[in-house]
Amino acid sequence: MPSARLPRWLLPVVLLVVWLGVGATLGPYAGKLGEVATNDQAAFLPRNAESTRVIDAQRAFDQEESVPAIVVWTADSAASSERLRDSQQAAATRALRSLDGSSGVAGRVSPALPAEDGRALRGVVPLRPDLGDRLPQVLERIEERAARVPGTTVQVAGPAASQADLSDAFSGIDGILLGVALVTVLLILLLVYRSVLLPFVIIVGAVFALGLACAIVYVLADHDVVRVDGQVQGILSILVIGAATDYALLLTARFREELAGTRDRTAAMRAALRRSSGPIVASGATVALGLLALLLSDLTNNRALGPVGAIGIVCAVLSALSFLPAALLLLGRAAYWPAKPRTSPDPSGGGNGVWGKVAALVDRAPRKVWAGTLAALCVCAAFAPTLTSKGVPLDEIFVNDAPSVAAQDTLSRHFPGGSGNPAVVITDADRTDRVTAAAKRTEGVADASPVTASGRPGDGEDKPRVVQGKVRVDVTLKDPADSDAAKRTVARLRDAVHRTGGPDSLVGGYTAQQYDTQRTAEEDRALIVPVVLAIILVILVGLLRSLLMPVLLVATVALNFVATLGVSALVFEHVLGFSGTDSSVPLYGFVFLVALGVDYNIFLMSRVREESARHGTRQGVLRGLTATGGVITSAGVVLAATFAALGVIPLAFLVQIAFIVAFGVLLDTLVVRSLLVPALVRDIGRVAWWPGHTRL
């Protein structure tokens, strides 16, 4: 007898051993992905933008690529109103010159130059762009040397300092973020399911999926197939944990239902897989293909998230449909201990349970329910146009205080806002004087000078440096390089340079990169949003075998997204104090919310369709809502809490994404999927399944 039963258990045992091997060998990659990640934002610029072409042209003028660190000296606080002396300027210049040729420094260091008010000095130290983890140590050495000037306070600003603070913000992403997410999910599962083993089984499956995904991404990033930065790394962890948990909850709930009707755990698992695998695969395909649509973006960080996120979703689906069934099959009813597997108390939608009451409300007054929820969502959506996505100024990028932000504020008080971080103009050598003059006349420009043979602008040389018939002109802007005013200046500067220097003249630099990123993000949204909607629509048509129902579901999740943006606009401005969002936030929010929001509608409506085929549309809606209400709500709460964990990383971009996705998922789960969609389908009747409604 035991030998006859062996084949039944062989497959789950093999699957479990395979996944244990995956966890043991690939699990550590979840903490190693940072080794191949880069937080150099220059690596994530638009491919075809003018500022990107300037980077390529600029290499001919620099012996080495560099990232500037701007050293700022001000009088000590006790003598803050005093003018700095010539001896202090000389000491500052000597301190900078002592850095020439030292480790990490690329090219010649500038002298210390005084501000017009005489109360500050600044100097630029060009650093190698590939310092990576060594960058904070190099900046510490610079600050130590600069601190030798008596009677002054030293700060370091510029792109190098910002990059160091960015790396510091991401330093805990491997441990803190993952730990917070896993503990949060575990606590929610323990509270909701009151089971000892099941939450740990689900968490282990999610961790195995994350380890597999991180290992694949690690190999691809190590071979330069994909790019990974801290943002992509953090989103991957959250996405895999959240998605794997959601898929697991759907399968475990269906297995529990099937176990309640039979003592044969194998038959129960077969039935659970047969009825759950379709929605899970459709859900995974929706999210994965929605993420892959980001490959259409011209922004490199968007294109990086696409395949990385899709890999994570595929691994989550694999874990949910292989590791989890094997573990549940071997554990059987023990997986739910001390609770006992049971079906919904009243599958017809009646009873005193929460979801029985919700179903009864939908059945009793469907038109009032959908009209009321629709009106509330439209009110929220009315505020969406007030959400600005022109980028986040430097003083808002970091949620906590950052040294580079304070240093930039000091620099801007004493020097033109763009000091040390100029706009870069590349033009023909025979048009140098005209282009320089046109740049100086441009509103918002403080100064413009050609780069001379010494490698610095305005260095006393008679002739600018000519390389392959081109010259470089550095343009100092009056406003801070990350400000909206500076971006408007860049637009005016480009008009002036193109008129004077011809179409081959280019304007780049940090501000131009931000400006091009913002414009490219707007173009990406116009292209990618309809593509994602079309992908979701096709998948829903195939799953539900209907045309009207998929259109209805896509419309509701799109409305949920717009309503979420409206609420986010109010919260960001009046509660969190953000003046705007990163240019990529609306697109990321759309992809995550629409794709993940459709997930819950897939879980609901696939069950409604199954029940409608047996009992008709009205009973199908009530039975489907009652049967799936608890598990889908739990899944929504888990996913919202998981994305909310992104808020532990002190960056505005991730805090904004965390709020949009967390709030949007809860709004979708508790309002759109629980009230709006069921009420609409109940009111429309079997016509909602057109053209297949005659069979339902």
C-alpha cells in the first residue's frame, strides 16, 4: 500500500526539495543586488535627449569624466557678518591645490573664488564618476583638507555630495526595507488567518521567489543586460513580496474551501489549482506585461524597471504555483491549525458576516451603491490636475536633513544658484563669440565663458580650447540648478544658442538633464498609458470571454488611479509638504495601480463568472463577492502595507510611490472591487457578459 501511494507524494516532495535548493543557493542574492546597482543618475538619462548628446560631445574636452564636488567656506557663526580675508582665500586655495592628483580626483582642482558679498568662498573639485562606495571617504578627505582654513565653516555641495547622500539613503535597502516588509506581512497574516504555520509558509515562498528573482537580475546586471539602481532594487523587493503573498492567499483560500468538502487533500489541491491557476497566471501576465511596456520609455530608469519587475512577477507566480501547492499538499489541514478549513458561511450572499452584509447591500440597492461610490471617486479625481510632476527640488529630494542640501542652500545665498554646476554649451569654434554673447544676454544667465586650454572657463587664456572644430562654453545660471526657474532658463538658452550657433549647437548639463527628463516623462506617459490599458484589456477579454466586462473593469481601475492622484495631490501638498512629484511618479503609480488593481477584479470576476455559469448573474455576483471578499481584502491590505514599507527609505520619490500605491490599492480593494464593480454588474445583469451573456 505505501508503494502505491508513493507516486502521489513524489512530485510535491521533488518540488519542495528544488525550492529549498533555490532558497539555500540563491537566497543570499537578495542582499547582494546592491553590488551591481548604481546610483549615478547620469546613467539613467533619456537616450535621445539633447543633454545626453552633450555628455558624449563633452568627453572630447575632458581628459577624464568627472562629477563636481563644490566646497563652500563661510565665516564662523560667531563672525557671520564679517568679510573673509585674503589670507583665508589663499589658505582655501592651498587646501584645494593639495588635492590635485590625489585618489579619486579627476583633472585639476579650481582655486577658491570669493563671492561678491565677500562672505563666502567656493572651489570645485572634479571627482571620478566610478568611485562607488569610496565616494563618502573621498568627500570626507576633501572636507578635512578644506577645514584647515581658520575662522571658517566648510560644507560640500554639488552633484558628488548629492550622490553620496543618495547612496547613504539607499544603504539600508537590503536589510531594513526587506525586514520591515516581511515583518509587516507576517503580522497581518497572523492576525487575519489566526494560523501558526500558514503565514510562515507564505512568507518562505515569497522569500524564495525574491531570491530567485534577485539572482537572475544580478547575473543580467553584472553582464550589463539590465541596469539597477536603488529605486529599482527597492521596488523589486516590495513587488515580489507583495505579489507572491497575494497569489498565495488566493490559492490557500481556495484550497481551504476544497478541503472543507473532502478528506482527499490531493483532490482538493487539484481542484484548487484548476480554479486558481487561471486568475493567478492572468494576474501575473497583466502586471508583467504592464511593466514590460516601460521598455517603450526613452528614460533609462523606466526601461530598467520594466524587465526587472517582470522577472520578479514571473518568479512570484512560479513560487505560488509550485512551491506553495507542494508545501500545502504535504501539510494538509495542519497548514491551517488551529483553525479548521471551512467554506464561506453563506455562499448565496446572506448571513451576518461582513461580506454577507456587503453582498446584501449590493443586491438590495445596486444603483444607489454604484452611483454613490462613482460620485465619491469623481470628487477625488477632480483634484488630480493639481498634482504637479515637474520634478522635486533638491531641498525636498531627501525626507530627512541631508548635508548636501544644507551646503547647496549656503552656496545659493552667496553665489549665483548655478555656481559650480553650469549649463554646458557645445558649438562650432567659429561661432564662439556670438554664442557666448547670446548666452550672456539670455534672461536668467549670470555668466558665460568658453573653456580654455587650462580646462576651466575664463582662465585668462586668449583662446578657447578647440577640439574637432568645437568649443565648450560653460554658462552659470542665476537660479539653483534644480529649480523650475533654472529649467525655464535652459529652454530660453537653447532657443538663443540654436538661433545663433545653428542646429548643431547643443545645450546640456545638470539642469538641462532635469528638463529633458521631465519632458521625456510626459511623452512616455502619453505613449505607455494606452499601451498598458490595451494589454490589460486583451488579457481580460481572453480570461472572461467577454467584451463589455473587460471595458467596464479597465474603466473602473483607471478611475481609481485618477481618484488616487487627486487625494495624493492634497496629501503631498498640505500634509507632507511636497511642492511636486518626481516626473516618473505618475507613470510608476499608473503601472502599479492599474495592473495590480485589475488583479483584484480578476480574482473577483473569475469567481463571479464561475458562479454565474451555475446560478445566473445575480447569484453569481453575490456568491462571488461573499466567497472572495475576505481573501481579496486581506491581499489588498498586505500589498498596501508592503508598498508602504518603501517609506522607510528617506527619499521623496519612494515616499510618494509608497503613498500612491498603498492608498490606491486600499481604495480599489475596499471601494472599487467591493462596491462599485459588483453593483454595476448586478444592475446591468447578464448583459455585462456580452457577447457571451446567453450562457450565463
